[in-house]
Amino acid sequence: MPKAKIERQKMLEQEPQVRVKNFNEVPFGYTSELAKAEASRCLQCKKPTCMQGCPVEVNIPSFISKVEEGDFTSAIRIIKETNGLPAICGRVCPQETQCEMYCILGKKGKPVAIGNLERFSADFERDHLGYSKPVMASPSGHKIAVVGAGPAGLTCAADLCRMGYEVSIFEALHKPGGVLAYGIPEFRLPKAIVNQEVEYVKSLGATLRLNYVVGKLDTIDELLQNGYSAVFVGTGAGLPYFMGIPGENFIGIYSANEYLTRANLMKAFQFPDYDTPIIKGKKVAVLGGGNVAMDSARTALRLGAEESNLVYRRSKQEMPARAEEVHHAEDEGVRFRFLTAPTKFIGDEKGHVKGMNCIRMELGEPDASGRRKPIPVKDSDYFMEADIVVVAIGNGPNPLVPQTTPDLKLSKKGTIVADKFGRTSKKGVYAGGDIVLGAATVILAMGAGKIAAKTIDRDLRGIPDPIEEPEGDAQA
């Protein structure tokens, strides 16, 4: 049968009516047979365009060929030549707008399920092989500080360890992983997976220092003075944005950061076994249209909400969330309130939110984001009942490191300015991920961490930059 005629293999998953009552992972992943069948769809192009869309430069055709052969050991080794967090990438990366978007099969049908095959390969290694250590360079004699144990920091640290550097990762929270740990729910990315990927980075030689707030315990300048040859800043975008409308301080109104951190990292869904309470509303309203909003709305159902309403001021076509996440939310019963925007929160006599005044919107011409601009419809106000509101309209850069590093150049939005190689305005200091990009994706953060690691290595060895631009521009 021609490869183009073979149907894309679906992953089995929990039924919607079952999964909304638990926090277990939704898709079960491929079996060996399904993985080999999906891998057989790959055309093995002489000029693999799929690799153009991978910020961490995975040799996609090569690893897929090994999956098709049933040589899963070689498949994961090929992936880990450039990607130290494959089990995470296979689960949460937006492959549909990255590698799979460039797949030749996708021009006339469905692209190869590259992300699913990456997840399968990583899970096979974990379940059957144990972690194998890659080839390591001789010790360089240099110490590097990595600030932030999120996807950018972990990737940068792993690559630097492989290059022979002594790496210390400084993490402000009590658990590593950054947004992987506190932002993405258990049902989408199990914390056991995050922990295992962190352990792999540690196995390469990285030292992890938790509860260590750089900017308070040490500044960037103090790290440089204490024997570190370079510092990579990957502190992310953990500053929540709010609507700035009346009533936003009522009890029961959460930022998505707090709501998801309580539920994910601090396991509020297991209260009182875990002593982190969270208000469990009957009618929940989540404001926003991205993956974080989708995660919040789906979490609310699992916490027992009778209604979980996702309120978005544009239409479904403009939503930035992944299609897969929207599909899962719809299946689970999340109610979508499109072309709707809150104008005021209403509370009861005890100061608890009980609803919000909303206005209907219509779409005008495209704005700077390329999406059609929402315009309020006159005299369309109405009241929406809600006893919990989660604001998921985006995040800004973590301000602590910039505030304590006065000679670090910042953008108007407060992000650290870094060139395409990850260099900042301060000698010896590099940055990448959401602290540079603003709130973006896990894979772009990983790509930035990889680029910065290469730059640090070149700078310390006195090697000039390559003439061609690297894959996964840090400003992309």
C-alpha cells in the first residue's frame, strides 16, 4: 500500500466521561505495533523539510526509520543527540505548527505523527531501557550557572554538561521543571515524567539547587564574582496579567498561575492529603483562549465544577490554543462562550465573586496580532453567573532578575533583550525562553536554551559565531 494511503494512527485515550473525574493522563500512547505502523508512513525524504520546524534540531527521518524497523533503542538515542527532554516534547509541543506542519504527507493528507512517535520512543526507553548517558566531553574547567529549572534552563544545562562544563541550576521553587511542573496539568503532562527528565539532566552532572531565589540570595553579579564563567537566565514569564476591570479583587478570582500551581505542583486536588486548599466552584468562568485557559477549564471540571465556561472575546478560529486541547475540552464538556468579554465582576456581601457583567463582541479588521480585532456590540450587556473566575489572558516576564541586574538591557515589556545567539547586553550573561520571548512555547524555550549553550561554549573557547543563522532563532 502506498505510504500516503496509510491512515494516521490514533492514540487510544481515556473516555471523556471517565477522565473528567480523575487527573490521570488522557492519551495512553502508542503500542509498538501502532508506532511501527505510523512510522511506516514516513516518506524518508532526501531533503526532510520536517526538520526545518524543529527548534532543537532532532534528526526526525532517522529516528522514525529506526521506529519502523523496531529498533526503539537506536530511535531514542538519535532523538537524545539533540533533545534531552523527549518525553515532555512528545506530549506538549505544538507539533502541528512545528515539525508536522512541514511534513510532505501533510500537503495532501495528514502528516506523520512525529510528536506521538517521539513520545513513544521516550516512554519505551523509560519502561524498558533505563537512561543511557550520551558521549561526554572532557572537563572544560569552567563553571556555569543556570538560573531557572524550566525547559530553557534544563536544556541549556544538559547541553553544557555534555560539552564538559560544571553546571549548577538555581531554582526558586521547591520543585524543578518551571512551567512543566506548575503550569501544565497532570492529565496532560504527568509530574513523574517531568521528574524523570530532570533526573536525566542531573545524571549528566548538573547540580540542582532548589529554593534558591537568584536576585535575593545571590544576584547575577554575585554569581559571576563567585567563580561562574557565565550565567544563563531562563526564569520564564511567571508574572500574571489581569483584566484591570472593577471587582477583580473579590474572593474566588484567581490568576491561572495560582490556580494551576495549587492544583498541579501543590496537588490541591488531593486535599486534605496535600494541605493546599483551593476553592472548588460550581460555576467556573475561565477568561482566555490559549492552552493555559484550556488547562484551567479542564482542571475545573476535575475539581468538581458543574459548569466550566471558557469566555473568549474572539471566535473559535482565532483561539491560540492547540486544536488537540480544544478538542479534548469540548469532549469533556467545557462550555465555550465566544465573542464575550467581562466588563465588571460582581460580588456578594461577604466579598466573594458571584458573577460578572459581560458584553458581546463582533470581529472587525485584523489587528497587530494578525487576528480580527474584537469590537464591543452596543447594548449587548448581560450577567453571567460564576462563583470562581480564572484569569488566563497571559503572563509577563519574571521581574526579579532584571530588577537586581541594573546593567541588563530590557525591552518595553520588561523582557531581557538577547540577540539571536542568546547574548544579553551584559558580558558573561545569556538568556532565553519566556524571559526573552514573553509567554511562548516549551519547545521554543528549549531551542533558545540549546542556542545559548552553543554560544557560551564558543565564547569561552574563543570561537567566532557561525555565519549562517542558527535554527530556532532566540527572538523567533
